[in-house]
Amino acid sequence: MGTSGLNRVVVAGGTGLVGRPLVQALTDLGVSVAVLTRHPGALRLPAGAAAHSWENLRALLEGADAVINLAGEGIADRRWSAARKAAIQDSRLQTTARLVEAMRICAKPPAALVNASAIGYYLPQGEAIVDEEAGPGQGFLAEVCQRWEAEAMAALAFGVRVARLRIGVVLAREGGALPKMALPVKAYAGCKLGSGRQGLSWIHRDDLVAMLVEAARNPAWEGPFNATAPAPLSNGAFTRLLARRLHRPLLPVPGFLTTAATKLLLGEMAEALLLQGALVIPARAQALGFRFRFPTAASALEDLL
């Protein structure tokens, strides 16, 4: 058994920005990891991890200590068309439903399902702090998150512990939001988006990986958890920190201009992802004693840039 108390873990979505370091972290702890993928022959994985197709799912899940499900099309990869929105939704719901259905027919289902969700679940609430007690919002992302979590919770019916991690903006060096946010600042074209007062709830990728491992390992992690750092801030405040870290000035562009330009460029996605947001805190993780290596945006940016 690995030093984490886990012996065997199945990871869906193990090749992405978060999945790759998660698989590495698990194998470093001595855990045997099965990575579910459509192309098992093409993957290079660390020692202790093996790629598997989705065809033999029930046998893989039988008696596993945990399943960690991160699978889903990237939300911000490209502009939302009707087809793109369908792909974002279906990739999450169908994958989760398939995992849960396979658990149903196991003689010994996995002990735990750690299922990704997103802070898009919540209604943006201005400067009010949002914890796991807050109700869901409306619109495309909120509806996807609610349906996604409902698919995961179906596993409760056959004794599987389910932890739902509502993930914020993941900050990493080599992908995701941070390089895109840093690019205009580096090019002396950085400015706040819209009013700049909208919440930006973020998490350093290393802390998210640690949280996923803890959720898999610890029986107390059940129900919804906000996978965000404890110090969310506004878009404007984050942009100022980023500029300071990169030693660049910010342009004093009026909010109405950046709002119009962002909507023109990105359409519906602009409003949902960039021009509105909630200040989300990880109340339940902190109550269970989870410690963040990077609790503030300043500490995260110092590490990543």
C-alpha cells in the first residue's frame, strides 16, 4: 500500500494539465494508477502507472480504492458554438455516467469517487464571499455543473463515497489560464477586464493535486468542496499583481471598452468566464485541516513566474 493509504487508483482525464501531475504525485506515493484513455498505446506514463482503454472498465474499477474523474473537453479552449457547448456538456456527463454504471455492476465497487466540477456552479455575487453552502447559479456553466454532479452522486446508491471538487481557475506555468493572462501584460498591453471588480477564484495546480489526493484518501471528504485558494480576489487586483510580478505597467483602458472587445472576440464565453465571477473560498477543505502551499495569489505568482 502506498504511503498515502491508497493502493490502487483509477484516473479518468489523466493526461491533461492537472491529470499528468496528479498521476505523477500518486505514483510518487507508491500508488498503482490505472489511467483511462482512448489511446492507451500512445501514452508515456511514470513507473507505477499504466494506460487502459475504456473497454474493460468494470474489471479496472473492481475493488479500487478511488476513482478520480477529471475527464471533459476544455471549457475555454475555443469560442462556444452550439456544437462546442454540446461537446463540453456531453464529455462530462457521458464519462461520469459511464463510470458510475460500471461501478453499479462491480461485485466490490470502488471505495470513493472524486469527481471534478467547477465554480461555474455558483451565482456571481459581487463582493460577497461564497462557500459550499451557496446555491447554484443559472446559465450554461451552472447547469452543466449541476447535471455533472448529479451524475456523480448516483454512485452513492451503491455505497461509494462521493467528493465533488468545484475547481477554480487553475494556475500553472505551462498551460491553462496564466500564460494567456500574462501574454498581454508582457507585451505592455495589460489591463483589467470589464469593471475589474468581478471575482477571480484561483488555485495553484500543486495545491489542486494535493487536494485531489486528499479527497481520494480521506473518508471525511464527502459532498461538495471548493477547490480554490483561501484568498480569492478581483480581476483588477489579480491583474495588478501580475503586472507587478512581470515589471510591466497596465493600460488605463475604460471598462466598457474591454467589455465590448471581449464580448466581440469570445461571445457568450466572455460573460461566463471573464466578465463575471464569484469570490469562492474552500471553507470545507480548511475545516478538515487542509493546508495550502500557495494561499495567496502573490505566493502563487512568485512560484510560477
